[in-house]
Amino acid sequence: MIVILVVFGLWRVLDYLNLILFKPLSKFTLKCDKMKSIREKGWKRKMRSLFGRADITKYMNRLIDIVEHMGGTVHFSHENRVSFRPDLTVTIPPIAEQENLYALAHETGHLIDYIEGNLDYDQWISNRPYRINAEMKAWVNAYQLLKEMDAPLEEWEQHVQKKLFTYFEFEEVS
């Protein structure tokens, strides 16, 4: 039993280093495929409380796998805003709809930047030009993740345009 835990722990550490050292986002999807094979051999995923469209649930679950694989946590909440925090927590509503899929991909984009050292959370809070740049980078990461998993992108452009406008509309982060 101890040997299994040590080997599994070592595999996770090596896998995590792989995620950081190799920049292409395609590596994140490949890691999820490895996780799928582990689950098939007996490792169980946490129960997820997503409601809504089954086709969107599939993609949201893959993104949640990526977040968890990078050491993050996805918190489901109807009350809290969609967000990323430096404790590696992503908060989203538990409803599988296209807008939440895009939001989860965007917050996962922030997580990727933060883990890779490309997001300074204090600067993001206090420096508006820095925040706008960080938001754009998170949307680019999100697009790459969604495109790679062949997620539906028919409403992507309108969604991103609407969200980008809010970064110029509001001065401060709440």
C-alpha cells in the first residue's frame, strides 16, 4: 500500500513538472487522457454536481480535470461570482451551459498563467492596464483549451466581446 502511494505521488509530481516545463496547452489535454486511463483502472473522480446540458457537462468535466490535475480546486456556487483566486480555487456556478463553459475555460486560463508565473495577482487587483492584459491572455488560453477539446465555439466571439467590454467599463475589481 505504501509503495503504491509513493509511486502514485511520484507520478503526480513528475506529471505536474511536465505541465510546467512544456508550455503548449496540448499537454494539458494529454494529461487528462492519462487521468482517464487511471480512472478506468479504479481511481474514482469526485462526484460533481453539474446540472444542465449533457453535451456541455462533458467539456466542463474535462476542464475541471485539468484544474484539479494542476493542483487547483473548482468550487461550485450560485452566490459567488465566477473567479480565480491565488489559492488555486476557481469558482463557477454548477450549471452546465455554454456561458459557464466559457467562464470555466477563462478562469482555467488564469490558473495556467498563475502556475507558470505569468500572473501577478496583486498587480491584477491594483493595476488596470496589467489586469486588461492578463484578461486577454486568459481568454487566449481559454480558446486554446476549448478548441483542443473540440468544444462548441459558435457563441464564443459574442461572449468574449461582451466580457472584454466590461474590463474597460469598470475601473476597479470587486
